[in-house]
Amino acid sequence: MDKVVVPFNDLSRIHSQLIPAFTNELKDITSNSSFVLGSKVSDFESSYASLEGSKYCIGVDNGTNAIELMLRSVGIAPGDEVITSAMTFIATIFAIERIGATAVLVDTFPNSPLLDFEKISAHVTKKTKAILLVTLHGRVEHLNSYKEISDKFELKLLIDGAQSHLGKYDGYALTKYASAISTSFYPGKNLGSLGEGGAVLTDYLEIAEKIKYFRDWGAKEKYQHDYWGGNFRLHAMQARFLSVKLPFLESWTNERKEIAEKYRKEIRSDLLRPIVELAGDHTYHIFDIKVTHRNKAIASLQELGISTGIHYPRIVSENKAYRHLDSEKLQNAREFAQSTLSLPLFPGMTDAEIYSVITSCNKIELTS
């Protein structure tokens, strides 16, 4: 039997059916020349906020700036400290440092990419102003515990939710637990634009209004700049593309979960990460397994036709630019980074592709 070649992701499978709608949006926007902000951006913001269960959504130009503007909106300033996870994409730390604040890296749980809430208290100082969680890979867990700690120390609880679109906790929207949630619409995300895009979700009007000013040069009206701000606006074209895709997000998310359930049921248990807690959720932006010799595992799976990814190959402080943040107390995060390998998982996968991934993982030795 010929091997089934499985790509890591194939966006064309969800985009091909939407090309006529994308084309209509492009024609309309070029005819009315409404390219920046405007009613189409507002329409998307309203629809996305409703789908996520949040009161407000403010669209911005990318996910990294969404994090920064979220931090600024709750008062994070130069000299402040923000506690966050050592296991994240570099954008989380970049946004903190660009403000002039200090990122304080805390270790993860064993065999997990999520910040260990039991280790937070030891890192709280007089300069600590916020806890910034990262729902890495789409895992949403322990929000009650994070909130209890943030309330105890009177800290803002924020979430970098770039990988957990539509994630819930105990059935509720994440804005019930955190002051604000940033997200990304980078093309490969569960909800991706056809370029760059991002947003902040919140239930607080004050935060929403501040970010609206920040994203547009701090201006309440044209040429009246009352606040700090810059050009962080979501392009109207991307908002239109996102609006086309938005009605499909729930079904795409459910499909991700169904594929992940097949993986969890049939891939051998020594490769699997722990299941999320009962009240938690997993939107499966990434389905990762635990391997021992990663380069060998990648080569072996590639030989069988299975493409893979790594999210992410090292913790933040092992990058040269961020070594000043390193600590010996990040061992769980280091072990996770060294062992993680991402499998193909995306809407539109065929049964043949899904079972090729499963049989390939079970066929070769990945943990010795």
C-alpha cells in the first residue's frame, strides 16, 4: 500500500470554498474605498465578541501588539513586573519588555506547557502588577486557581489567548476570570486572517475604550491626541475576511476536537500529554506528543509521510536575546520544550490522513 503523505497543515482546504466570498468582499471594499477601521471592523468586533461570550472586542493589527495594548490598558508601565510562563512564544515576552516592564518567568507543571499556579506566590514582589497566562496549544485550565492568586495579591489577571479561540472554562467565557484576553489572527491560527490581525477581548468598558484610543494614535477624534498611542489598527480588509470565516469557527473547532479525540484514543499512551482537567477545555490549535529523541522521531515520521512541527523547541530564556531572564527553576518547562513534537491536526483532514498519523506514531519507537 502506498504511504499517505500528510501535511502539517493545509489552509487551502478551508479557504477554497470561501474564495467567492473573499472575492466579493475585496470588490466591495475597493468600490467604497473604506480600507482602515470603519463599520466593517466594528461589525466583526461585535460578532466575534458575541461568539466568544465577551462584552467587547477591539481589533488591532497583530497578536503581539494585542498583548502590549492589553498590558498598557491595565496600567502596566516601565519598572513593573509581569509574571508569565517560561514556555511560550517570544511575542509574549517581547510585548512586556517593549513597555519597559520586566517579565518574570515561572516554571510550568510537569509534562505540561502551562504556568504552575503553585509557584506564582514565590515570585510576587512589590513591583508585581499582573499575571499573564498563556493558553499554549489551546489548553485552558486552572483559571479558578489563577484568579484566587491574582485576587490575593491584588494583581491583574490577563491571558495571552492566541491559541485558544472559543476556549471556555467551566463552560464560561475566559473574560469571566481575566480582566482581558489578547488573541491573534495570524493565518495558521484556529481563526486566521489572510495576513496579520489580532484583538483584545474584555468585559470592562474602560479597558476597551483605552485600547481603541491606543490603536489609533491616542485620539478621541482626528488630530486630538489625548492619550499615548500609535498605528495599531486592524485593516478593514482583514476584518472582512475574518467575518467570512467566523461562521465556520465553531464547526472547525469541533472538528479539531474530534480529530484529537481519535488521536488520544488510538495513539499509544506513553506518547500522550495529560488530558485537561474536568472544568477545562482544549481547542487543539496544536496536538503535541512527548518524544525522547526528537530529531530521530521527526526523521522517522517524515519517512512515513508525516510532517511535524515544534511548538516551541526551547524556553524563552534559552534564546540569546532573553538570557537575562533565565533561572535554574525552570526545569519542567525545559523538559517540555525538549520533548514536544506537534502532529498534523487541521480542519479538512481525511480519515486516511488521520489514521496514517496514528499508525505511524504507533509503528516507530519515539520514546527511547
